[in-house]
Amino acid sequence: MSMFSIGIDLGGTNLRIAAFTSNWERRGAITTATRVQDGPGAVLNDMCAAVKKLVAECGGPGDLIGVGLGSPGPLELPAGRLLQPPNLPGFEDLELKTELENRLQVPVVVECDANAAALAECHAGAGQTSGYHSLCMLTLGTGVGSGIILNGRVWHGFAGMGGEAGHVPVYHDGLLCACGSRGCLEQYASATAIARAGKNIVQAKSENGLGMMTARSIAEAASAGEAESLNIYHGVGEALGIGLANLVSTLNLPLYVIGGGVVAAWSLFAPSMFAELERGSYIYRLTKPADPAVLEAGKTNVLPAELGPDSGLLGAAMLPFFQSLSS
Amino acid sequence: MSMFSIGIDLGGTNLRIAAFTSNWERRGAITTATRVQDGPGAVLNDMCAAVKKLVAECGGPGDLIGVGLGSPGPLELPAGRLLQPPNLPGFEDLELKTELENRLQVPVVVECDANAAALAECHAGAGQTSGYHSLCMLTLGTGVGSGIILNGRVWHGFAGMGGEAGHVPVYHDGLLCACGSRGCLEQYASATAIARAGKNIVQAKSENGLGMMTARSIAEAASAGEAESLNIYHGVGEALGIGLANLVSTLNLPLYVIGGGVVAAWSLFAPSMFAELERGSYIYRLTKPADPAVLEAGKTNVLPAELGPDSGLLGAAMLPFFQSLSS
């Protein structure tokens, strides 16, 4: 077959590996549990076995363009070294890039998972649809990840930590974040934050039958008109609007993409998000589209992600094609 | 003589024009009042007469590399069109670039004044001293201007409005800004904001003899130990720290430069600025220098500007050398 690239999506729960053509068509995929408890060596071996299997299935090493890996942060980039990943205990200071290259004998590009997802949205999602190749993507999941793409390439900054907009302070002296700061966007717009905000909602039957609320069950309650749940998503939108006002005023990008599991509740948080963004950024007011839900050329567009949960895996496979930008 | 470039610094009060060699040595300068009341035609003519005089003095049109103009915003860039400049009444929608090029018959690069100052700090100020060519500069003057330089070039964004960090919301629902939003950094860290905060300080003798406080007289009172004046500068530092935490987490640049007249009071606001930055950004905590006042390679450095009030003029002359980055 034609040339192909392999992406690895390293999650705290699942390890996913897939091959893609240069048109971003998937040619094979392997999913397995991430054996965190067995240590880095076991996980690295699982990655390499899957890569080798896919290479053999897809035509052999001569057709392999490269291997890209999206990993939870924080990472030192482009060196590809894990720092202190909260979801991968025992993986501190792991030299992901070097270890994989030594095992595979091919070049490996390591990237933060949120940056990989943003790269995929740029080249095969909302960026491709809109024709814009500069964007910032916020991924609303367990945390709030974020990636900045400038003219088709990931913006790294000087230490590979560019685009950590999930840790921008939206409310001064607000809620304490796991990062140690207060008022971070992540504490208001992540699935975790939504579930926490809903923990006091009295509800006989919830998603997991245990009386515990999740971001999804709160969205369902909100959609059914439950006032406190509606209020929680109103707050998600407000925090996102403040964070976006920051980004719009600082970066002046043509496109901001909201992804991650929480984006399924777009209709619940989008109204307060756009209201707050309009209130908070005169640049947005100067450049807002006639209808915020409809892409408009030459304006500041904020749109839901198009690719869904596979964007990180596809973005990882794109890494060998697009060299990152560092300062 | 050797090749030279001409910079124009268009201010609401003064119009300054100077020639510089490609080593950024000044070769001649003309300063005149900006005849705002006589309209755009008069000001354009003053600019062109000064440019022609300097060209003749410096060796003739064959040695002229180009003309750069730094202007108050907001501007549409790279088109070089003024939008609605609050300090230049009657200049709305003026096509600065086109009008100057028609009159001078040479290429003219127009840039926002804060971006021009940032470019000068990059290539001849704190950026050159540190060896870093990616930075964000905040200029604390009548307002808070800001410019982002990535790898030696001005970051424009898609409409030329990149780097408006003076209008990042630092306090949600804070003070009303002239831009129409609330809580903008400009409302806490500009000379205007400092003077307003000090207007209730009872003081028999002040800088202008009229009992009106200025940012400078408040700084003098603070330096003499006056408690309310000290508190005002503490607040300047806190707002700057929140704004910088935003920028550090979003951009991960190696260098942030604080300029403008207010920076003379660095020792009054720097302690609370660094304290708040450290509190507000885990990326800063991961990458802070051992001593925040001393440049350290591979760290996040926040330093006072080196060039003083001429940086906008020099930066304007640099514009023909460094093409801006757009999305």
C-alpha cells in the first residue's frame, strides 16, 4: 500500500495505536488497556508490539513515514520526556521519545495529547472545513486540555508548554485547582468540575444508579429543565467565555474549537459562553460573526469540534508530517 | 552612507521621525507636534516632508530600505488602515499605508505602536540582551499596549489585532474599561488607572501644584512610604501578575518585557507582580528563575524594558526588515 504513519494515543486507561495514510484514512487499529500498574517497561513494550504488528499489516517498514505519540502532560518537548503525569503514576521522568526510538529504530515525535487533538482538528476537522489553519482548541474532559496551532503547526513555546489555557485563571481567587493555582478554567469547565458542582443535586435515579452525578447525567437533567443543572451548565459557559475572551484578545486567531466529552452539551453552555465572550473581549465584538453558530470568513469563529474522541489518535499520526513551532 | 530605514512614531501629541542604519544607529531625527486639529492631510504632509528631508540628509532614495510607521490602534493590518482611534479624532478609517505610499512612492509598513515597541525590544533591547527572540511586551502608559513577537516577527493574528493583552479581563466584573468590557488589565496597570486610584489621596502639594495626582507623584509618595500610594502600586503589581499568569500559561514564551512610563516604578509593583504570577501559573512555578530579577536561560523571564520611550520609533524603523506573522 501507499505510505503510512502510525499514531499512539497513551491514556491513563486505554492505549490505542492506529495506522493512517497521508490522506488520514485509517488502515488498522489496536486498542488495549494501559498497564499502568505493570510499569513503563510493560507499556512501552505493548506500544512497540502494536506498532510492529501494524507496520507488517500495512506494507512494511519501507512505507512507514513515522510514529507519533500523544501523551498526557506535563511533558518536556520536543525532547519527549514525561515530567510528573498525575494520571500515570510511576511514569515520572520517562524518556518516551528516546525509549521508543531505541526499541523501534524509527523517528518518534512525542506531543501533549491536547496538542495532538488540536492538530487533527486543524487538518481533518473544523480547521479543514473552515479553511483556517490557525486555531486554539479546548478539550473539555477529565481536565481542560488546550492546544494552539499557528499556520498548521503546533505552538510549543520554549519548553513545550504552550497552550495550557485550561490553567488560565478565569476567576481571581476562585476554586483551588490540582495544579496548585486558584480559579483555573479547568475547575469550571471540565467534566470533573461539572460532576462536582452537581454532587448536591438530590436525585433518586442517576446514571450509575449510585446517586452520583456525572457531567452527562447533569446534562440530561438540564435538558429536562432541572433548574440547578441548567445553572451548572450556565456556569460552564460563563467560565469558557472568560477563557475565550482571554484567548481572543491575546491571539486574534480566526478559529477556536471546543472538543472533549462535555461538548455534547454544547446547546446547554453555548449561550452563556457567547454572551460572556462578547462582554469580555472588544476584539470579539469587532470581529464576531453575524450568527455565532455559523462559520463566517474573516471573523472570530468559535465552533464545536468535528472529530470526536479519536482526534488525539489521528493527531498523533499527523505529528511526523508537521514540525512543531518553538520559540 | 550605508543603507538606512526611516521610522515614524505617530502619537496623539508628538510626531517623531528618525533614520536608522541596519545596526539600529540613529542618523537623524525630526520631532514636531501632531497637528490633529488640522486633519489627516496636514499630518500626512508633515510626515512626508520629514521623511524626504531625512532621505536627502542620509544619502538619497537609493539607500532607503523602507519606511515603517507605528500608530495608535485599533488598526486593520497589514492593510494599514486606522479604525476608530480614540486619541486621533477625525482620523477614522484613514488609509495610512496607502496614503503614505502614494505620497512617498516607497513601500511603507504600518504597525500598531505597541507592536513596534515590542519589535525594538526584541532586536535591540531586552530580547537582544537575553538572546531570546520570542517575547511579549506590555507597555504601561496612558493605556496598556501589548505586542507579541514570535521568533523575531510580530504576531498579527488574522486581523492584525494579536497581542491586545491590555484588554484581557483580570478581574471578572471589575472596573469598566473604555473598550466597553469590565476588568481589563488596562484599568489597573496604566498610568491613567494609577492616577485615578490616587485621586482621593489628600496631599497639599503634588506634582502639578493643583492637587492632582499623577502616576509619577503617587510613585514618589509610595517611595516615601505613604501607605495608600504603596497600596495602589501593590494593586498594579497584582493585576500585572494575573495578566502575566494568563500569558505565561497560554504562550509559554521565554521572555516578558514591561515597558512604558510606569515601569520607572518597577520596585514598587514588581514584588506583588511576581507573587501573583507565581500564585497564578503552574507553568511559571515550573520554569521560574532562581532570582526573578536576574535573567536565567531556559526559564520564564519577566524583565523591565531596556529602551525607554524611543522604542516605538526604533521599532517603526525596524518594520521593513521583519515581515509580520499572520494566521
